[in-house]
Amino acid sequence: MEPIEFPRRNPHERIRISHQVFKGTEMIDIRIFFLNKDNGWSPTQRGLRITLQDAKGLKEALEGALT
């Protein structure tokens, strides 16, 4: 799965959502990236990494909150 990116509060930050495998466990990583001095995107410590199973529960909770 290709990472999904969208702008945050300003043009120097964006949020990236990606699917990864960490120590054999499928994870969803939601992280804030910043524009570095070389005009590339670097990750910050601000973010969330959860298991795929927990992400499915989060999705259901968000859908319930948004209705």
C-alpha cells in the first residue's frame, strides 16, 4: 500500500498514513512529517502506530463518532 499524505496546518507539515510490518505484525502508522532543509520530508516523533486489528476498531469508533 502506498502511503497516503495530506497537508496539515501549514505547507511545511503533512500527515502520512502508511501500512507497515514491524517485527512480523501488520501496523498502521499515522505520523506528522516536516519539510527539512533539503526540501525533503522527514518524520517527527508525533504520531501513532497501531496494529491492523486496533486500526479496524479505531475506524469503527470514528465512524460512530462522525454520525
